[in-house]
Amino acid sequence: MYDLAVIGAGPAGMAAAVSAADSGLAVVVIDEQTRAGGQIFRQPPVEFTDAKLKPTAGYGWATELITRFETHTSIKHLASTTAYGILRDRDQDEISLKLAVSGPEFNGALPARRLLIATGAYDLPVAFPGWTLPGVMTAGAVQSLLKSQRVLAGDDLVLAGSHPLLVIVADQLVAKGARVAELAFARGIPTPRELVAARRAVPGHADLLAESALAVARLVARGVKISTRTIVTGAFGDRCVESVELAKVDRNWKVSTQRRRLATSTLVLGYGFSPSTELARQANCDMVWNSPKGGWVVAHDSRMETSAPGIFVAGEPTGVGGADQARAEGALAGLAIARELSAPDAPSDKAFAQAQDNVGRAENFSSVVQTMFEPKRDAMTTLATPETTICRCELVTRAVVQTTLDDNPFISTASAVKLQCRSGMGPCQGRYCEGTVSGIVSAEREVPLPETGYFTAHLPVKPVPVQSLTWLDS
């Protein structure tokens, strides 16, 4: 049995594993990727001649963290492995946790004294006519291809959304030889009030902010059109994207009649991120709604422990806050677990207090970004027409969801819609459609979005071979 099982080898998971292992705990880390780093520090295959990580400005600590993680003798890294459920023995007074995993080295129930959920986030899906066409991709996916495979998603691209990551992705694409026809932001230029409020984000992040400004300057110098208060309302083509429709919007993202077509072969969307909380939901951890932080996030105390005994959380599942905050939360969680388990080299009160201060400082930056670039969720819901596919796994259209609500006036939650019309029951388990379904329910029932709830999660939370389930009792 391991002292600690960490799900996710991004900044939060690596930092937690290192701090716990340094304290003398036996740690195992489960991650779906072949190499550690998470999405933001995604590494190319070791077979590549330039396989060394090249972190962007502001993240100089990434290389050292990955090296410490990969070389630590008290950390077992199960790569290319999926964690698909959390099990608990109810007959015992002591905390007894098992993690259901499927991978090349281990299949079955992995016992651990404590669990840390550091599962990161995924790109926020937005449904509109044509969003399921080949050639429509998310910013995270496009960046993953660049980082891990050195592959351009397309030669002629349009980027649209509201998150600042789009600027970085556009700059990286152009540097690799791609043509970016336009970078369209739904929001406007930051107001003076927003800029004043953003001053507290500068300390400790000057390099990162400077790099973002330089990226904008490089794009302008290379002739990339950057438009504001502009949103994508449709993607068109017979078998793949051939053109997109862009429309002007007001400050609340209400679409105007000013629309235009732009030819392109690839549309890249970047409206922000949604925390990956499926494991936490399945483990019955309390959830709280926080739209700027990404929507439904995992509740936790000052030690990063959730409402489920023995289960901790760090990184994006607590709210999408970026790599610095993820690293700080992971380190704090690792120390908290070491103290709770009375590790041989448990951290001192001073070290623990310092870790808590690090989390607070990181939040000064992340809260500014979260507030400034919060997506207008109600406006995004209106982009889907009746014929638009909402749930791409089960091929459920907005019209079907609407009919479900019309025929069942007692339905007022997203999960009830899921049970009635199967939206969210496919392989992605609602990752693509939950937000849109909740938005439709909120609009139709005239209730605040949080009151519509979230999709429940059941084991397995991710697709795994059926044979993997048979190994849970072995």
C-alpha cells in the first residue's frame, strides 16, 4: 500500500508528490500521458531529438520540478494510465481508499492511505452551428500538437474566443509558419478600471505579462488581424471547415446583425477552461459554483482536504488558476498529507505556513485573470440553434433538449435532462455538453445557473476496457 496516490502529473500533482516524498512518504502518481508535465508543460516523446522541455517565460521553475519528480526514488510514476474511480471500504473505522486504474503496468484497485486529485482542466466547450465539423479544434488541443508532436493543426487558421491563451497559441503557430487570418476576441479592450484592479497581478509575474505583450506585438508586426467584441457564430463546409462566420457583439456578448464570412481550414476556439472534477464528484466530494474559476469546483479546507475523508485536491479542480497556483496548492497538499500521516520528515510549522503563504500570493495573479476573462455563459448558450448538436456523443440536438423541457415541466436540473434524453451519457460523460445543457435549463426555467446543478459521475468516469473492471476484485 502506498501512503499517497496522486492523480495527475501536472504542476499540482508533481509538486504534491515531491513534497510528500521529501517528507518520507511512499508516493504513486497516475497520469494518462507518457511523460510528466501536464498540459502546460507537455513534453515531446523521448525519441525526439529535441525532447527537452522549453518552458515559456515566467515558468523557469518547471524544468527543475519535472527533474525532481522524474528522479525521486520515493515516487512511482504510472504513465499512460487512467484513473477511473475511487473506492472506499465502508466496514473499517480507519480511512481505506482504493483507486481504480487501468494501464500497462497495473490494472485493478490500487490501495492508498490518502488520495490527491490533481486532474487539471479541459477546454471550455461552446456549441454553435458547425462546431462538430472536422477542422474545429480547441486551443489546448492545437497547443498539444505543437508541444508534443511538433505538428501544426493547420496552415490557415482563425482563432476565436475570450481567453488570453489564444494570444500565446497564435504567436506559437505563426512562429512555426502557419497563417493566422484573424484573432477574434469576444471581449473588448480592458477598461481603465480593470487595468487598475490588475495591478496586484504584476508582482512575481512581470516576465509572464511581458511575454504576453510581446506576443501581441509580434502578431501585429506579422500582419495578424486582431479584432475585439467579435464572436464566432458558425462554421461551414461540406466535410470539413471551409469558412466561419464572425459577428460583432456588445459588452454582454449579445450578437448584432453585423456578420461576415471568412475563409479558413481550421477554427481554433479558446473561451477558457472547465475544471476536471469527475473523480471528485464520483467520490462524493462537495462541489461549489464559481463561474470565474471555471464553474463547478471542488470545495476544500485550508489544508486542501475535501469533504470526503482522506481525499485532497490541488490545482485546476479547485478553480482554474494557472501553473503557479497549481504548483503552490500541490506543495501545500503534499505537506498537509505528510503532517496528517506523521511522516518521518514531516514539515515544520514554519514550512507549512510558508506553503500557505505561497498559495495566497499565487491567488493574487489568478483571481485577476479569472475575473477579467470570465466567459459570458448565458450568451454562449444562445449561440446554439435548434438543429445544433449539443451532445456529440449521443447526437442530442438543442431541439431535443428543448422538447424534453417542454414535455416535462417538473425537470429543472441538468442531471434530470441527462436521464431523460441521454445528453451526457456517452464516452465523454458530459464534458462537452454539461455547460450548454445547464445554460438551456437555466434560461428556460429562469433560475440562476448554479441551481441547475451538475451531472452526477459514476464509475468508470472515463472509458476503459471492460476487462479492467473485472480486475477490481483481484
